[in-house]
Amino acid sequence: MKGILAEGPRLRLRRAEESDLPYIMKLEFAPDNLKFIVPFEEAFHHKIITEGKASLDIIVERPDGTPVGYILMNGLLTEAKEAEWTHFIMGEKGKGYGHEAMKLIKALTFRELGFHRAWLDCKDYNARALHLYQSEGMVREGLIRDTIITNGKYENLVILGMLEREYEARRQQYLEY
């Protein structure tokens, strides 16, 4: 997978390059994002960008190349064809970019890469993200209680997923790309 991975009306997804590392780090460690994710160090992302086969760092950008978000996709080599969207972070919020980026990552995952299932987790108090994911057809599959520690406090994660057949049903209703 090289270059542009998916394109929509206002955004496109492309494979991250080494020059994108400062942007990825800026998003992961931004105070308004940090409370909702577990960030990774730059060396982790560098390895994905330069050597990764099982994972993919993806930049969400406008057609002029201006980045507006970032997605980390894992599970590219799983026999079960199950992708995990580990990080889904929009740098520009409130512009509908999250919805378009979700549609693009779903199209890439199911139509282009042929995955059977995609899933992600989300802190149970991240109302904005939960609304986005559920409005984009992700099904709440469960709750993992007290599974991570943030600032010395246990937190819960909501698991959301989508099957390829659910994506295709949404496509038939013109809800997907």
C-alpha cells in the first residue's frame, strides 16, 4: 500500500511518511486528545512507517495535502481478516471530518482490503467519539471494565465493531462510499 489509500468528497486517506511523525505526535499528545487515548512514542510510529506490515499509520488530509487527522490500523496480516482501528484522531473537530474519515476507513477496510470485521475501543466517557462511531454504523459489542489506568484511575473501554455484511447493507442504503 503506497500513497493515496482512499478519496472522498473533501478528504483522502494516505499512507503516513516519516515527515508526518511530528504531526502524529502533536495529535497524540494534544491535551484535548490525550485524555481519550493511550499514546505511543515516536519510535513506535517510525517502525510502523518504515518497516510495518501488520499495521498502518494513515494521514487524513484535504486534497491540498493539509492534514486534518490520523488513524492507526492494526491487524493487516490476521488470518481472520479482522482490522482494529487503534487510534482515530481528528485534529480539526466540528467540521464533519470525522464522519467522512470513518466512511473512508470503512471503504478501505472492507471494499479495498477485503476484511471481514473491523473494530475499535473507546473510553466510556468519550461521548463525542461514541456518537460518531455509532452514527457511522459501528455496533456496541461490549464493555471492558477497569481495563486501563489513566492518572492512577481505572477506566472502562467500550468495544464497537462492524462486520463486512453490515457495511454492505449500509452501502445498499447509500450510507457508505
